[in-house]
Amino acid sequence: MITPEELRAIASWSHDLSDDEFEEARRGISLKSYGKGASICHVGDRLESWTGVAEGLVKMATTSKSGKTATLAGLRAGAWFGEGTVIKAEPRRYELVALRETRLALMRRSTFLWLFEHSAAFNRFLVHQFNERLAQFIALAETERTLDSTGRLARNLAWLFNPILYPDLGRTLAISQEELGMLAGISRQMANQGLARLAELGLIELGHGSITIRDLDKLARYEG
């Protein structure tokens, strides 16, 4: 079980819950750690918990029958995902890999369903979450075959700063070129070249081991 302070820090949705709802949520959440490169789940696994990223960075991906891997999303601290799978009680349709030392917050399915049935604030959050993820995956399907490496890099970077999925987390993120390359499915060298191009255009600012977003709207729409 996590503390009230921990829950408020890792879950923006918890701020709008009533006291009883907040306590129900807190009692139903535990934390689990994963090392860098660890597999969190495979396609077909049954991960019964609604999942949040308390610390770290996670890649959500699928692998085709031909063996090609496509990243669906990068998930930074503050992300919550898997609600559709929990509601439908079905196996996971994607794989999850920890790209760095990561801690996940795992909410029991029974707790999730209780909030789903009793909390209007929680359901408002879920509606916004569903809408934003749907838009994200539609954009992925539309652009996957047309974007060059810098375009894929820009798209994945912009997703890590989505204001709906990551409210109030600022415009700077500690992340390496290697991690960004793994999210975009490109080499570290190509990630370095792409970041330099995006910085040249004034869309981002590069720091030592960090990136600051200067124009999120243009970054999200960048197509090379």
C-alpha cells in the first residue's frame, strides 16, 4: 500500500477524488520495481492491475508476425494505462519493456472497478484518457509509413509531453538519446541527428541529459 503523498505525486486523477474515493484507491495500489531492460509483460499475458508509472520510462510496443516491432507509446512517470484491458478482463495486446530503472503502481482490478462504478471524477479522467490515447493511435496509424526518422522522433517526443496525459509536469524531461532512439525505433546516431535538427528549428532545447520543449504544437505536427 502506498502513502497519500505518494499517490498524489504519481496520479493527477487522484486530486479530484472525494476523501472516501481517494482512500479506496490508495488501499488498492502497490508498487513493483523493474530493472533496465526488464520485460514487464508480453502479448497475451494477463496483467490484472491498472498500471501507473511511478518512476522510470516504459516502452509499449507490438511485434508483427514478420518480427517487426512498432512502438505504440512511450510512458513516462505520471502515465496510467491498461484501463481497457482491465475493464474487459482480456489478455494484453502489447508488450511492455522498462527502458530504465522503473517502478510501477499497480491498482487491483477490484479497486479499479469500484472507482469506475462509484466515482464521477474518476470516470471523467478515463474519458479524457480514452480520447487522447485514441487520437494518439490514429495518428500513429496515419503516419507510421510516411514519417522519416526525425518525424518519428518528434512524434514520440511530443507524446511524452501530452498535456492531457501528463498534466502539470512541465516542459523539461531527463531522457537520453539512447532511450529516445528505442522509443522511435531508430539508432542512437539517428536520434542524435534528429534532435539536432529539431533544436535547429527551435522546437526543442537540448540540455545535458535532458530535453526542454519550446514549441509542443509544432513538434507534434512535424513531418520532416
